[in-house]
Amino acid sequence: MPFRQIAEARVGPGTATGNKITERSATLLIFILTALLVICSFYPFIWMTMNALKTNREIFANPLALPTMVDFTVFAKVWKAGRLAQAFKNSILVTAASVSIIVILSSLAAFALSHMRFRGRGAILALIVGAQVVSGQVLLIPLFKLFTEIDLIGSVASVILTYVGIGLPLSVYLFWGFFRGISPSIYESTKIDGCCDKRYYASILMPLSSPIIGSVIVFQALASWNEYLFALTFLKGNASRTIPLQLQIFTSQYLTQWSYLFAALSITILPILILYIFLQKSFIRGITAGAVKG
């Protein structure tokens, strides 16, 4: 018996030490992987900004080297030479309008599909899910003919309506999945208290849905801000050009001003980056704090 106790006493500390070593190794591995992921994520932005401060000759000589002379006036020159002010206004208008409409319409549709009982609800949901597999490029020619007939070609309204139509299926599905995760007892208790559906949607459901609203805004804003094909097809003239179209001014058949193009790209990613940083808090907050769980 004494020998067994001695053996167990010896095994205990060794096992504890082994567990600590394993935990430290796992923590170190996670730290290394996270650091590599951060470097891989931020390196393209750093590389792009760094090459914006070079000349074409320096870029072609060694695109990975540091610039020999740092001159931040290139960003002011690009802003003026590329006439980015008007393009920024158009992109902000198109993005803000399309995202706002998408959030309102998709949340209303998801509210009806998740809270109300009516015939054909499953078929509508299946149709919405199936619409996500339809490529937007397939709709290019039919939409062009439609907008030509109703005289919308050349107007920002054409791309806004296009972005709303393409972005709705995914957004409705995301809202629907989130609304189904909210306890049904909240909706039932409000109905007992005499709360109408309109007030429940505006005063209770949407405030609880800030994380999914933030996710939809980020996804759809990124898609609208960077979209090129529909904007190229539907928008005519310099007055209605968006950022992706205006960037073509720095490229030509025989010469591309790479430093100016990199500087313009560095400027154009700032609004989306700021939007993501601002909405990142909505992913952290507890959205159902104090709610009744079923």
C-alpha cells in the first residue's frame, strides 16, 4: 500500500506538469496562427499604401522594397486629378440608398416569414433561398432592356434598384434565421398586452436585431461600394460615375500610373474600413439581455 501511494503521488504532479505544457503549447500555437492571420490580412493594405509612395520605375524595380522618398502629397494629387470627389458622392449615395432599402425590406419580409402563419410561407422561403444561386450577371441584359424602356439608363436609380434586387435574397435569409432564434414568448407576450405587429417590429424586434443589422449593412455596403459590371453598363457620363468606374482614369492602353492607382485604392477603401470598425461593436453586445427565453 505505501508503494502504491508513493506511485500515485509521483504520477499526479507529472500529469499536472504535462497538462500545463500542453496548454502552453496550444496557447502559443493559437498566438502564432492569429499573428500570421493578422499579417496576411493587413499586408495587402500596407503593400498598396507603400507602393503609392513610389514611382513606376521603383515599383517595377522592386515592388517589395520601401520607398526611397516619402511624399504624402500624392494622395491630394490623386484626389484632384482623378476627380474623386464626385465619384465619392455618387458611391455614398448609391451605397447608402441600396443598403437602407435592403435592410428595411428584408427585415420586414423576414418578420412575416418567421412570425406569421399563412399559406405558401414555405414556398416563398424556398424561392428566396433558391434565388441566391442565380448569378447577377445573368440578369444584366434583361435589366438593361427594362431600364431602357423606362428611361432609367444613366441614372443612379438603375444601379440602386439592381443592388437591392440582388441583395434581398441573402439578407432576407439572414434576418429570417436570426428572428427564429428570438424566443417566441416575447412576441406572444406583446400580443397579449395588445401590442400590434408594427409596434413590435419597430420597438422590440429591430432593437434586438442590431448584430444582424450590422452584418447585413457591412455585407451589402461592401458589395455595392465595389460593384463594377452593372455600374459600367447602366451609368453614363462623368456626373454619375461611381468609384470603381472612376479608377479607370489612371489606366490606359499603353501606360498605367500604378502609384496613382494604388493611392486612389488606398483612399477608396477607407469608408468601408471605417464602417466596419464602427459596426464591429454590434457583434459583441448581447442582443437578448433581459429577454424572456423559451
